[in-house]
Amino acid sequence: MNKMKKTGLLLGVTTLTLSLAVLYFPTWTPKIKGTTPIHVLEQVKINGTGHEIMIRGQDLDNPVILYLHGGPGASELPYAKKYQDLLESQFTIVNYDQRASGKSYHFFEDYSNLSANLLVEDALAVTDYITQRLGKKKVILMGHSYGTYIGTLAAHRAPDKYEAYIGIGQMADTQQSEMDGWNYVMEQAQLADNHEDINQLEQIYEPIKQGQAFTPRDIVKRYGGASRLMDSPDTSFLGMTFSHEYNMLDAIRYNKGIIYSQEILISEAMSRPLPSLITKLDLPYYFVMGDYDLMTSSHAAKVFFDQIEGNQKEFIAYKNSAHYPHYEEKQRFLDWMVDTFIKQTP
């Protein structure tokens, strides 16, 4: 074998080795310092399928938050620790990839029965697993964006499992929310004299009005309806691949899962909006909404909030934030969480 062939073979082997290393690189979540800290990333079979669960917190004696990510299918595991770091000092936070999402997407699994109801059953089963594992009677249920669709239904079905329900970027009447978003971004596009956006919005007006389409998310983001005090935390393929919690195979799972999940679950949420399903919640519940949220409009959420019967409820408006008020103003959010769930009232 001549020198050129040897060099080519070595380069080929090196490239293959690097590709396999990136594809299958072991994943973990970094350690936390604390009194009795926990930092776990694990795959657990719950309700008949493997769920990827991450548990992080500085003290196991702290209250537990079960966090439901949005999307549908949009795992937050690759960036959760960045934005939940303050919460980790006072709470133990459990994030998990929902069925068919992220690291919980399994290539050869049959997801033909995927539905909101099944994801609610999963959430209740994960709740039971977490309360038993961490030795808690109840946990705080927190949903974000589409996670609020699952979270509200779970809180309604089993209020005894939860200390409270917190809806951030709360879903409500989806058609109303999308029209709120369309009206705002159309006004902004006209002020900016952006004819391309104006034309696109005009073409999609009727489907949105009929509850058959969403206001284009790229336009919503362009005019500050997703985030305002920070860059949108949505993770890119490379960002996921080089996070601690994900490798390239997981990033591929994420993209496969989000396409599959959204095709099924978004149409279901639009045809079965929460106000038609929920009129009462038998536990304390809180809606935390950014005034500029046009992914799930604050106006639609407030209308829904006012329609729900409940003995203890609060609508908290973040006047400077959009769809991620808990991340955009995370110190304020931590202070509210501590005041509400840790400090003893006189």
C-alpha cells in the first residue's frame, strides 16, 4: 500500500471515528453544589414507553417542580439548566421529554395512538414516579406553551397530586390567540412598511380566522412576540448536538419527534380548545403571562382565566416580557415562586 492510500485510509477512519463520537457521545447533566444536591439525567420506562427525565436542585428538601415543555415536541432539556439556574437554588426541578419528543422519541416505536389524553396520562404517571422517588406528597405542576395544554388537563383530572398549577404562556382559545397575534404583527408590519410580511399575512388571514392555521412564527418572532429581553431560547441542531444533555443522535430524534408531534397534536388543540374542556380547577392555579406574548396571547389567556372557577387563583402579568416571562425576568419569577411556595404567610 503506497503512502497516499495509507493517508486516505487514515483520514477515512478518523472521520468515521469522529462522526460516531459526535453521534453517540455520552450525555449527562452537570453537577450542582448544595446541601443535598441532585443532578440526574436518566431514561425511565413510564406508562409503557421510555421517558428521558432530568432532575436538578441544590437541596432535596426543597419543593419539587414538575415542568412540562411546549411545542408540541419542543424539549427544553438542552437549555433548561441555563434558564432555571436560579430556581435550582430553592426548588428541585424535574424536566422530561414527553412521549415522541427529543430523547423520548424512539425510532421504531409506534406512535399512532399519540394524543393529548395519552400525554396527560404520561404526566400523571411521571408525577407518581417523581413523588415516590423524591419522597414528596405533592409537587408543583408547571407548564409552558403547549405544556400548559397538557398541564391544565392533568391538574383538572388529578388536583390531589399537585400543590398548585402554574401556566406560563398559557394556551386558551387558540383561534382567538392567533387572531390577536395576526392583528398585532400586521400592525407592526405596516408601521415598518414591510410589504413582504404584509402580503404573507394577508394571504393567511382567512385560514387563521377559520381556526385552521397559525400566524407564521417567524413573523411573530420578528416583531417581538416570542421574546424581548433575551434571544429566543429555541436550540439549533448544533446547539443541541454540543450540549451536555444531547448528542447528534438526540438532535435527530428531536427533529423527527417535533415534526411528528406537531402534525398530530396542534390540530387536536385547535379543534378542542381548553375553554371548551375546563370550567373549574380544584387546586390553586396561577397564569404567568408576558404582555407581549403573541405565541399564546395574554388577552386570550386572561379571558380563559376569568372563566375558570377556583377558590385560589392569580393572573400575573409581566409587562416587559413575551412568551418566556420566567426566563426573560427570571429573578422576578424566582422571587414570586419563593414568596408563594416557600415563605410562610403570617
